[in-house]
Amino acid sequence: MIAATRPAGGDLLRHRYRVLRRLLAANSEMLELMADLEADLAHLDPGERAIRQPVQRLLDGSLLLAENLNILTGGAHRALYAAHAGIEQAVRSALRAFPDPTALPFVLPLEDACLERIREVGGKAANLGRLRAVIPAVIPAGFVLTTAAYRLFLAENRLQEPIRKLFKDLSLITGRRLFKERTAAIRALIAASPVPGPVVEAFGAGVRLLGMNPPSLWAVRSSAVGEDGRMSFAGQFDSVLNVPTDALASAYREVIASRYNDHAVLYRLAGGFSEVDTPMAALVMPMLDARAAGVLYTRDPNDASADRMLIDAVAGLAEAMVRGGAVASSVLARRSRPGEFEARARHDQHDGTAGARSAPSGFPLGAGEVRELVELGLRLEAPSGRPLDVEWVVTQGGALMVVQCRPLRAVDRESQGGPPADAREPAAKGGMTVFPGRAVGPAHFARTDEELMGAPDGAILIVPQAGPELAAVLPRVAGVVAEQGNPAGHAAALIREFAVPSLFGVPDAMGRLGSCHALSLDATQRIVFEGSLWPEVRERVRSRIRHLPGRHLENPLHERLLVLNLTNPLASTFRASACRSVHDIVRYTHEKAVAAMFDLGDDAGRQGPRRVCRLESDVPLELAVLDLGAALPPAGHGRRTVRAEEIASPPFQALWRGMTRPGVSWAGRTQMGVGGFLSVVASSMSDPRAAVREVGGRNYLMVAPDYVNLNARLAYHFAMVDAFVSPVPENNFVNFRFRGGGAGHERRSLRARFLAEVLLRSGFGVDRRSDLVTAWLRRYPRERSEEGLTMLGALMACARQLDMLMRDESAVRDFVDRFLQGDYAAFV
């Protein structure tokens, strides 16, 4: 496998250059393959045939990279073969665990829905199916249109590719208008698509499952995978009620389209869910003739240790109540003595008369029905021992039925803090605590969806009505104050999920707080002050926003193929035996191949100046130029330097034009703020990954007539450009990698987002992982490839020390716009 003999002298350099070119070309192809597969895994089930072919190509290609690296280095990295074998074994085992989704049924009776089939039936149906198998009398009969039906809907209407294109890089888009245009375009595509015949037939089969006299009206509810699990998805998708049997297919299409509501998409992105993580199933149940309906919390959500349940109820159906549009009556019922409960006053959630045995005036349930509901709550809670959020209905005939059941996040009252640390007059007070705690931030008033989407990070949000659309901003706001909203509604469930201190039912909050620029909210004490009273609270809010949830549904193929574990070439763990993914092998082979050429350049430099010269320029980089063949002029007597214009390499000249473009500066940063400076100091003391190479370390520039490779290891970051540009587009590639920085992790990540956005808008493929950005162009004509190199030259200069100026998302957007407009003075 490994070459037995090695050429000598100049032939060795030429031989290694040929191997290096082969390796780097394969490396570039692997980057593109990984990006394509990552997009596929975000949209396609791992069991689909379209996944298996690129997986095999990645396994074969990474083995070839290992072989070429060992040829280049004389077998110095043989441990890669064992690492590759372990990765391949794990990948093939993972593939066997995913069944072919085309072999799965389109419809299942509700009693067959269970947690083991959650990838088929979704979270809502799986929870109810599990309960129906244990307590069938309280769970209505029904059926599920599975995720296999959903995939057929997309496939038959050829929607996968258009949705994929519209969804591409959606998480990196900063313009709200473009975001809304794309999600609206997806909904329009779905609305215009017919429901395939086999899915229509599945509805008929489902109706027949309910017997000879099926109901005439139905409820069609979302049951996405992931729904009612670790994240609730409360109110994110649509339910369609009172659906005639002949309109079931049309209602189903509405439910599918609701996957792409703006707030639903933003909610998934905030939770780290990819498209494939949450395919849509639909739960179909008979409409119940409701006398009363509501929500049961089997623990008081604001006092989990208390001996009580919270019941919110309305007459008729509860749809308006859970969406926050109708006010419910509430009681706090004893858990230990189900026959006893206390009236719940709307503006003082813990007041009431303990031990009362009659329902408060206007409450739509009698004492016996409250007792039955509490006893049912205890039965539902018993298997897991965890508090639950239960939607229930009491029919006109008096039957108690459960139509939804999901985990409830409840907090202990002891952890909610003491009285406010300020005696001044509050700007507003009262209402109901939805989630306790304190928050400090700028006031932001939102009457429309556009104003809601414009909420800045860390704001206290003031709204007239709290609804499920809050999901779009809850991950990044500090607190919520609403004039109206139901503490048992979808918005309240989302607020508890994201642990955002909030009050509902604050009288005239928009008017009373309208002149305030900054607010301090104590949701536990139900009080709001003007100004910033608690600086330490503001810092905790910033920390919560920085640490948003990551992926919840991990894919073992993703872990073994795409995750990059080897990020720091100077770390002791950066070794062949530590490669745990194909991406690790790609990263490792590239780093070690370039290092091998550096070693050869050092050898050549010690033997004489024939092939290694110092670049003479005004750019403050100590660059040693390694000639891989006919790119430098013949060496004169004692000559050890070369000027940029003397290098006969069009790819280098294109890169150099960007590095020396008018207005671009390589001088030190002149506008570093105190925060940026302190971040650098703290990072350099606490994060060994921040410093990539010692100050003053030598950097190599490898050149050939059709090739350039620049590896610049500076004090606090690393940048690499690797490009082959020829008249044949099929052979051309431009690769870029950037990592590190002197500032803290948050600022380095913000700079990485700046780089990713500029590269995306410049036509590059991009992969961003924390502060590591990898980008590529492949198979572009010479002129377009050279334009990309010129842009990269300017980008490297502008990105130097930019992490010191990065404060928040607004800085990212500002610098992206300035760079693309050619305003390089902003980076000096």
C-alpha cells in the first residue's frame, strides 16, 4: 500500500507535491461531500437509500486520504487505519438500526402508537397511545397518519428539493424579510400540492378502524416527532377542528403547512432541531361534544413542592384558552385529599380558602368532577413520578377524556428569591406569575409580529397578548410582561420551557411602562421597576442567552461522519488514534500533509536558498515562500528574498491582490474597546486553544504556477488558504479555514458568524463549528476562482483581531454589510 522507495533531492519535492495535490484535491471533495451529506441528514431519514451512497463515498474517501498521507510521510501515520476501521464499524452498525422508511405503514390505530414507534407517530400520539393502552376509558379512540405518509406527501409532490433550497442556511439569515419570504414560499408550495392517493386511502382506512358508525366530525392535530418531549412545541403547529370526513385530507395539508409557520421554524432553530428531527405525523380523533374543557397541572407550576394541582377550565372547548385568547376559571386542588380545593384568585395565585368543598362561583366543574380529575392526574403521573400538563374535556354526557398529555416544568417556591431589593415605587405591579425570577434589560414594546421579531437580545418584552408566537423570541429575551394571557396556555408552557421570568394579566402594562427605557422585573413578587436595579441579574440573563439549547435528537451517523473533534493541532489529543469521525480524519490528514511539506521546506532551506525565500513586502507576516516548481525566478548569488510581483503563480497573485487591496490594513487594531481587551486577557489566561502558535512563528507560503497554499499561524488565530486554479474548471478548488482568536469564546464565535455570513453571500460553501470556519469553492472557472481568492485575501486582513470588536449580533450584521460594501476602513 505504501510506496517502497522514495525519490531523492528535487525529485522528492516534486513527488511529494504530486501526492499533496492529490491529497488536497480529495480533501476538497470530501469537504463538499460532508456538506451535502449534512444537508441530506437534515432533511432525509437516515434509513433512506439516498443517504447510503454518500456515506459509502465518505468512508472510501477518508481511507484514501489516510493512504495518501502515509505515502507522503513514509508511513508515519499508520494508526489512521485502525481509527478508520472503528469509525466504519460504528457507521455500518448505525445504518442497520434505521429501517427503510418506505416500508413503514401510513396509518396506525392510536392504541398501536407507543414510545417505541415515536419516529413514526410523533410525540403527541405516542404519549396518548401509551396511556390508551393502560387507561383506555379516558383516551378517545383515534388513528395516526404516520411520518411515512408525510414523507410520501413531500416525495410525490417533489417538495423535498425546493424546501431544502429555501431552508438552506436559514439559521444564518439575519434579515427578517428574507426569512418570512422563504417560510411563506414553503407554505405556499404545500398549500398548492394535492394529498397523494395512498395517503387519502390511509384516511379511509383510519376511519374504518373506528367501527361501523364513525363520527361525522373530527379533530386533526399535529404530532411531530419531538413534540411533547424535552421541548413541548406548545402551540407551534396548527390543529384543525370540526373537520367533516370528506375534508380530512385538506385539514391534513393545513397541519403539514403549519410546520413552516415563522414562529415554529424559529422555535426549532432555537432548539437545535434540524428538519429531519421533527417530521410531521397527524393525530385524528373524533370531535368531542364538550360541556367543559381545560388544562390540569398535576403540580402547581410555581410551587412544585406544594400539596396541590392547578386546574384551569372554560365552558365548551378550550382551544381559545390555550392560545391565550380566553380567560379561564382556576382552582388549586389538594393532591392528598382529592375532594378538597381552594378558589384561585386571578391576581393572587396563592390566596384562597384551604379545605373548601364547593367550587367557586362560575367554575364549570362540580366538586365531584374536580375530585375525579385530580384522581386521574395522580394515575397519569404515577408511572413516571413527574408532573404533567394534561388537556382534558368533560363531555355533555359527563365523561372525562384526556386529549393531550406532556411533561410539565415546575419550580420550587423556595428557589424563587426574597422580596425586591428596592423600596422605590414600582412602575407596574400585579398580574400572575407564569415563571418566577428576576430579569433586567431594555424595554421593548411589541404590538405586531414585526415589532415582536425586532426584540433585541436581553430585552424585557411588553405585549398586549401572550400567544404561541412568543416562541420566536423567547430564547433571547430576558423577561415578558403581558396585559393578557393564560397561565395554562401554550405561551405559558413555552415560557416555562425557556425559564423566562414572566407576568401575565398586568393591567395597562403597555401604557404604564410606555415611557420606560430599562426595566427590572421581579416576576416572583409580581412587580416591575423602572431602571436597572440588579447588575448581576443582567449578567445571568446574558449567560442564558449565550447557552441556548443544542441538538436534542442526536444522529449516530452525524456523530461518526460529520462531527469535528480534533480542532486544535497543538493539543496532545491531536493524533491519529484520537480520530472518532470521518471529519476528524479529513482534518488530521490535511494538517499533517501541510506540516510534512513545511518540514521538507525547512530541509530545503537548510540545504540552500534555491527553493525557499523570504517574502519581501509591507504585509506584517513573516512568510517563507516554498517553490513547488517554477514559480520563483532563478536564484541569484546569495539571494534569499523574493518580491510578490516576481512570483509566477496566478492563484497567489489573486490572493495577494486582496491582501493588499487599497483600504485593507494589516496594522494592529486601533479601536479595541475595554471589553474586547479584557476578553483577550481573560482568554489568553484560561483557554489554551486561543493561542494557535507562538508569536513570531514562521509561516509558509507554498506556490506553483497553478497552486497556492498559505498557512498563517499568528499569535491568536490560524488562517489557511489552499487553492488549485487552472483553465480546467473541473480540477479547480479554493479552500479556506479560520480558527481561534485572542478574545473569549463568545466573541470568537461572533467573528466566526461574520466570516460564515460573508462567505455564504460570496458563493462559498460553509461549515461553521464554534469558532472554526471552513469554506470552499469547487469546479468554478479560473476567473471566478481567482475572484474568490481575492475576496479571501481582504477578508483575512479585515477579520484579524475583529473578535475584539464583536459585542453582539448587531455588530455581526454591521460588519458583514460594511465588508461587502468595500468599507474596509471600518476594520482598522
